[in-house]
Amino acid sequence: MAQESGGRGYVGGPRGPRAPGRYARHVRVRVIELRILGAVLTGLWIATFVVILFGYRPGGPLDIVVGLAAAGPIVIAVAAVAWPPVARSGRAFSATAWLALAAILLLVPSIAGIVSQLQGRGPQTLLPSLEAAYPWILALLATGIYAGIGVARRRLGDTTGRRRRLIAGIAAGVVMVLVAGSAFAAAAVVNELALGNRPANASRFGPTDPTLEPPPCDGTLDVGPTAVVGLRMDAAIDGTMTGQVSASGVRSGADFRWNGFAATRVRLGQVGFARIVADAWELEAPSRWAVVAPVQVSGYDLDRQLVEVALTQDNRAVAEDHGLAYIEGARARHCRIPLDGATLRRALPEVSLLVGATDISRWGGELDFWVFADGQLGQANGQAGGSAVDLDPKALTAEIRFQLTAIDRGGQVNVQPPG
């Protein structure tokens, strides 16, 4: 087994001592590699900081403070770049490198998830549950220990025993994590408590009364008697976007009218559907409403159809509870269920604007939905994907994503016939 020389600048082993110059180059290479890992961690934490600082806007008094508090991990990661946790033995070097890689592997999907979350204008609670928080906690802890080992080596010097340096490094890392994590958590919690003190009807998404508890995921779920509805969808093949649809309108009971614009392989131009009692219309290009049979617009009433088809009691019996969230100040429960292509097409027939009559029954994905304190659906985000062979014989995979909102539920809405 190799032995580290106390002060002669070489390492002895079965094959004899290494030359001082060769060993010094070997250490320098390791330092560079560890600094690169520290730089990657720094970049990821900077990305997290930027996303929260500019994307987190639930409307609380400390929105900016929460964003600034997210800078703590950056300082920790920068310390790992300045003082990398140099390990002389190969085993210790591998363990240290894997510590940084573990933090990187946790951060990449977590950042993607929070970007999607904040872009969706939806769950503004950053860490609504332990399930959502633990990847961030583990990533921060790994970053802290990685930096702490380097700081301890810098402070104690190479002559101090490895065990003592390791213990000191872990302790320093834990302290840095507690300071950075506590500052961020305190700011976020205070901000969200302030959101809970808003007037009871201050949000277009639903009640903001902090004494009202949203029903559980498998509990009561309904649609508002009226709603202002919105829908955004897009499709991609092998990661390249192939179409988008954006629409908005109103619904009152079973009557509805909405219109928007589609830019897809199937349709280019304005789109729209309407139904009032027994009369129905479809918007044809460029801007002419045509009378159609009511069956042709069946299921196009957005939030009602989604609840009646995809969010039935049976489907929600296996829903994952992702905790409570604030959406523009309104308190909601974030839930998730699996979604297959056949259910997606029945629950949201508007997907035909993206993929036409293509068979998507074998596709699979997830449907996230938010139940507000009034027991009503206010927002749903979903995605489903599968084989793209029916859309493009040369492609591998295809995906559909959508976001549906139903706001100002129960407000005064007048559905006017087209024209």
C-alpha cells in the first residue's frame, strides 16, 4: 500500500518512490479536476439563484429577499473552487469527486423542475413538501461537505491528520449548509405566511383565506359554475418543437366560447369553438364562425371535460400529494396522476390541433392539477409522449405538453354567440 511521505515530496509504494516532479504534476491535475467540478456546482447554483430571483413572484412582501437569500449556496460553491478538497490517495479522490457529481446529478433535474414550475405561473411555493425539498437539501449538503473539506485543509494544513481534516471539513460543511439553508427557508416561510394574510378574495385563482384548507387529492373536486378559461399546448418531435396552440375564452355551466391561434402541422391560423344551449359553432380560417352540429364541439369546454374524464374519483384515488402551494396568493393542493394517451385525447380533444388523428393511445405521461380551497380545479399541467413513428417515420419520440387554467370562477360571465 502506498505511503505518503511526510515532507520529502514523494510517495513510496511497491514499485518504489515516485519522482517529486511527477507526483507534483499528478496533484496539480487532481486540483484542476476538482476545481472544474466546483465550477460546475457554482454555475448550477448561480442558475438556481437567477431563476428564483427573477421567476419567483407570488406577490408577497419578501419576494426579492427570497431570491437574494438563494445566493448562499453560491458562496459555498465558490469556496470549493478557491480551495478544492485535494485528496492524495486515489480512493479518497474518487469519493470526493463523486460527492460533487452527486450534487450535480441532483441539481440538474431540480433546476429544470423549478423552471417549469415557475414558468407555469403556478405553484409559487418553492418547497411545498419534503418530497420536493429533499433533492435540494441533499444537493446543498453535498456541496457544503465538498467545500468544507477544502476549507478545512486550507485552515489546518497538510501536516494535520487526515481523520481530523475530514471531521473538521464535514463540520464546516454542515455549518455552512445550516446558515445558507436557514436564511433561505426563513425568508421563504415568512413570505408565504404574509401571502396567507391576504384578503379572502384577493386572487383570481381562488380563496386566499388562510383558515381554509384545500381538499385532499382524492377528495372533493369540481369546476366553477363559471370561469375564464385558458389553454396553451405545444408538441415536439425528438426534442424539436413542431407546433403551438394558444387559446382563451369563457365558460358558464355547459355553455362556452373560446378562440385562439394554432401554428402546427395540422392547422395554421385562428381556431375556436362555441356552444350555447343546443347551438354550436366552429371558427374557420381566416375569421369566420360556422354553425356546426353540437356533437362536433362536444368535449371542447376545457376544464369541465378534463375533470369529467381525466380527474374522476377513481383516477384520483391513486394521486400523489405534492403538498400545498400558493398560486397568485390562492392556496391550493398540488396533486399528480398518471396520464395515458387515450385519456388525454378524450379529456382534451384539442390535441387534435397538434397531432390530428394520429393514434396516441400508447403514449404515457403525467397530469398535475391544483385543487383550491373552494374544492375547484384552477390549473392543470400535463404531458404525454411516446413513439413518433406515426408522425415522422424518421423520428424516435414525440411529446405533447399543455397548461389549462380556470380563473375568476363563479364570477359574472356572459357567453355571447359568435357574430
